[in-house]
Amino acid sequence: MISRGRICLAVLIVSFLLTALVLAALITIMMTSSDLDPSNDESSDVPTTMGGVVHDKRFEKVVEVFRSNLDAGLERAGAAFAVYYKGKPAVHVWGGYKEVKEQRVPERAEQPVKVLAGTPWDQHTMTVMFSTTKCLSALALAHVLQSSPSLSYSSLVTDVWPAYGQHGKERTTIGDVVLHSAGLPYGSRPLTPDDVQRPEVLAKYFEESTPIWEPGSASGYHALTIGLLVDQIVRRIDAKGRGVWAVLDDDLLRPHRIVDVSMGLRKEADNARVATLSGPDRYDIEREKLRNPESLRLYNLGNNSYNERLNEVFSWITPTADDYNRLSNRLLSMPSNLGIANAEELAHALSIVASGNFLHDKTLALLSKPVLEDEMDIINGYEESKGYGFQYTKSPKGSWIFGHSGLGGQNVRIDVEEGLAIAYLCNGMKVFGQPFWATNRETFFH
């Protein structure tokens, strides 16, 4: 079994770097004219080898890259990619298979696995978001904080949750929690699936836990606990006592008729539209090593005691396809890792944020820049720019872009300056990140 730490770390690093290429491509294409106008909003069907629609023909090169990756076998199953620009849909493409039923394993690592039979990915397909879910949780926290003038990210957690201030946690700020600086990547004992659905149990769990480093002194990736902690804080700030998921659904999603974004399945029947996850296997590892030798070093960084302990605490939700394909897990509302979404509807939700229709201008400005710039993550073992629940990269124009990557290659990004929202989701899990934008790189800059 590939360890949680190895996959999470490598995916975060490489997909984080490749995100910059995604944004460079899109901004370069879009900025051939300053604004969308009717002449550029002619819809055109994507070729039948895939599915989708291009609302702005300046995005056709992006579609070509998507197609070339499918043709080259870089998507081991299926994927979807959606962009909103200045509040309007720009492109939504999908391809490959939501479920691979039969495949041929290659003789050599440099050759891709060949899918022989499967259920095609379509416009209604959803998949597990993994850690891109953290982006949504961070937005929910920002939303309730802006409605509470007496509170901010610098406020102590104990200002809203007095019982949290035990065992060395009394000086922890709300900002520490979303900067992965709370010192609680896991608690003092294992958690069960039932535990994570009971807010009162989780509250006591975190109250009784002792940080493994002094809160605020370092940043280390809280892979599964950050969302659970944020949910506890949101419940204590929100005037109605709602958790992260209820805040998002009530205030962001349903008002805009977005139903194919959720934390855990909305209902069991929806699982029929959720893609089956697969891989990665040893062929994927060898193939991706050949494409990017540096990735092997990154791949090994997460093999450490922190992640070993994390696997013990959350033994039922390890970073494997089997655990995330399990219906009982998909029904859990876990705000760190179990978002389930359709790429187009996810991009739509993010575009509402980018357009300033969910967060106040002041809040959006605060979130648009990192708090920690190129700071070492003591769990992942690499430097990263982080803000209040988000990861950050620079656009080709030098502006900051925020969002989050996820296990297997998932990625969401918001560029406030350009009014750009991006969602890329797949079900063929990659080892070192998403290869979606790793090919035809020169296309991105012309």
C-alpha cells in the first residue's frame, strides 16, 4: 500500500506547480481581448472523442490539450475541467471513463494502461474532491467571520470555544487553525466514522488533545483535522449554530441552484453518478518517474512518523481508492477531504466567490494574498505559501491565485483580479500530481 504521506505530499507539490501552468494558459488565452463580448461567446460543441462545450472560442487550445492528454493515456480513467470567467461559463470539457471495467496493462512502464471497457464520463458525473474540499471549508469560515465584527483570524479560539483552551492550546488563534499551525494534525486517540459525524464527540476530542508542537510556532499539514476543527469554530460563530456544510449549502450553493457540490453524498442514490476511483499502481509510479525524475524525491518526503500516526488515527479513511469508493465513507460529511462535486458546478460556485457575491470586498482582499510565503511545512517537508485555509501560487502577471489541490490530482483555483474560477477533477488517481497540464506546455504561453 502506498502511504498517505507519500501520496498527499507528492500530489500537493507537483499539482501545485502545474497549477501555475494551468493559470498561465488560461490567462494568456483569455486576455487576447480585455473582456468577453457577444462575438466571443459563440458556443461550439467539443469533438465527439470527448464531451462538453466551449462558450468562448479562445479556450479551444485548452480543449486541445485536454484531448491530447486523453489520447496519450495520461488520464488513467476519466476527468473533467471547467472554467468560469467573470461570472460566465467559459468551458466545460470531460472525457474518459467514470468507471473502468477492463484494461490492458502495458509491457513497459513508458506505455500507458489501455482501457478496453468502461462507463463513459458524462456532463453529470461527479467525483470525490479530496483535499480541494478544504477550499470550501475555508470559504465557510470566512463567510461567518465577516458577519461577526468582534471576531477575526487573530481572535483566540477560546473567544468562541472556551473549553478548547486546555493542554497548551489556550493561545491558539483561529488563524493558527486554518494556517495548519494548531499542532493537531491528529488527536490523542483513534477516531471512528461515527465520531466524525457527532459534533459533541469531536468537541471533547479536540478539547482533551494536546498539541504535538506549540500552536503558532510552525505550520504542518493538518490533512484530515483542519476541516473538523473549522467546523467546530463555525458552529460557535454562526448565529444559527450551523456547521460548515450547512453554511455553504444555505448561503452559497442553493441560492444559485448548485446541487452537484456537497460534503458527503446528499443522498445515497447520488452515488450512481459518482466516478469510481482507481489506482495508482506500480505502472503509474514507474511511468510518472520516467516523466519527472525529481518526483521520486518528493514522493518519499511524506514517509514520516507524522503520517504514520495519522493513518492509525484515521485507519478507515486511508489515501486509497478502496476507502474513498466505499459508500459508507462517501456518506460522511467530512469538511477536509470528502467533498463530492461535478466540475462545472464546482467552478460555478467558485466563480460566485471570485465575483464578490459571497464574501465582502474586504474579506476577499484579505484572502487574496498568502499569510505564510514560501514557509516550510514540517509534515510535508517542503516550502509552501499558505493563507487562511488556502494554497497560493503566482499568475504570469504576478498576482496571487488561491485555492487547493487534492489527492490524486484534483485542483481548484480562484484568480480574483481576472475573475477566474477553475475546477479540475479526475478519478484516475495520480501519484505525483496531475499530468493534465504537463504536456504541450508551450501551448500555454502562445
